[in-house]
Amino acid sequence: MNKIDITSFIDAARRVVDNHYIGGGAYRRWLWQSPGGDRDLGVNEYGCADAANILYSIDEFSTPREERDARLSVLLSMQNKESGMFVEATHHTIHTTAHCCGAIELFDTRPLYPVRELEPYLSSRSELWSFLDGLDWRNPWPQSHRGAGVYAALVNSGEATADFRRNYFDWLYENADPVTGFWKKGEANLAEISGREDIRDRAPLFMYMAGGFHFLFNIESAHMPIPYPEAVIDSCLTIIGDKQGCRDSFLYRLGFLELDWLYCINRARRQAPTYRSDEVQAAIEKFAKIHTEYLLSVDYERDERMNDLHMLFGTVCAMAELQIALPGMIITERPLRQILDRRPFV
């Protein structure tokens, strides 16, 4: 495989972050309004969190102390004092809270207030398990924002206890699906693996992969074993081979789905290094060729997702993982930093 230089994309990402700066440490998420007129073009939780995330990932987080303090102050001010949660219109509150707590952690500090709304899950195994069991596992991708976010929010806020971590991972290992490698056991759509048309009433496999990614990064952050790494590899190879069961836009837009796939297959092969190893390597190289060619062709000033800081962060995070997956092959001026190797949640 030939080396791929993505320096121009990373430089453009830095310019996009600069363009979203409002002043006083605050960032907007979007630069322009949607056709439906439903975007908040002012200071935004994901704008502020993802500006920090992107700058950390491209190794430009260090700035004058006054500027860093201003960015941190804006993030801290977004927390609800009573509930301890962070609220934003586009994501579930648990996702927003986990995401903002993760961004605050980059400043080597914690939120101002305890995440009180989630504290019942700290002390009660039954409450935590009931919460996780009660998620809508026929809609696994958005539900994983809650199921993974409850762990990440409490970890990134510094509140997670040893008992909470043990209870959480006990549930994950009890409920991992040995066929797909993802969650929840027995719920994933097996039609793409079995060829059976009679079970296509469930969400497609890629949605369980995208949901499973969120649980996998919690497992990785705790240095725990992936329950079924071979099954994860099987599922990821099924998804990329002719893009079965996946969106037509897979590999051809900015966002998180590409990160989800790459992280899952790369971290699974670390724990099962000899399993289908040639196929895994070929699939990752295929991913790299197609997705980076697309990224280097984007109109950086006009592309809708390039100028959404949250979607841009997902892609920057994917490029950081690609440098890890293909050592020496993905060229940037400075090595990218995989934020998930510092703390959980994106």
C-alpha cells in the first residue's frame, strides 16, 4: 500500500475550528442554517466540546493560558447546577453530558457539580442493570448513546466507583452477543449473516456495529477484554464487503460511522491478531484508500458536514485510528492523537 498524505485535510480542519470561534472561549457548531431552520447558530455544547476535541486530536490543544481558561470556563458554565447534566437539542442528555465531561477532562479538571441525575446507578446494581436492559435494543445505535454514556459521564466526571465499574462490565459481558460480537445478546439482525429473509424485521447489522462501538471504547478505556473479538471481525468484514446492510454513503461522507467500523475491527484484531488477519488488513487498506480519497476531494469551505464541528470530529478521530491501524502509511505534519486512548466517549 502506498503512503497517503492527509496533511491538507488536517490543515483544513484547523481552519474550520478557527472559523467557528465566536470569541470569549465560545464556539458554534454550525456556520449556516439548515433548510428547516432548526439550528442554533450561537454558542453550542457540541461546538465547544468538539473544538477542544479536534484541537487535542491534531495536537494543537496547547494555547496561551488565558485562551485555555476561557474555553474551559464556557464549557463548565453549560452544566445544570441541580441535575449535573448538560443539555443540547440534537442528542440525548446522557450523550451530551458524557461528551461535555470528556471535553472538560482534556483540561485536566472535572465539571463543577456532581452528575446527580446519574448517581442512582453508582450505588445500585439492580438500577443500573434495569436501565441497560430497558433500552430499546431494536434501535441500537442511538440507544448506545445512553448505555455507553452513563458509564463515560460518571468516569469522565471522576465519580465512577470500583463497584459501579464492576457492575457495568458484568452486564456487558453477560449481554454480549456471541454471533455478532455486539449488544444486546440475541437482538441483532442476523439476516445478513444467515441469508434468511424472514428475520429482516430488526435493525441492520451496521446499526449494531455502530452501537457496539460505544461499548467497545468503554471496554478499551478500562483495559478490559473484548468478549467476542472474532465475532466483531466477522461482522465488520460482512459490513464492508459490498457494504452489505450499510448506508450507501458509507466511506463517502464525514461523520462517525466510518470511525465506528474502523475502531471496532482494529481493536478486535488487537485481541485476536491471527484471526482472518489477511482479510482484516485488506479491508482496512480498502477503507483507507476509498475514504481518504473522498476526504481529499471535499470542498472544505462548502461541505455541510465538514463545517459541522461534531461530524468533523468524528472523521478526525477516524484518521487518528487509521494512523494506528496502518503504521507509517497515513502522513500528517504531526502524529494525530486518538482521544479514545485518553478517556472514553466521542
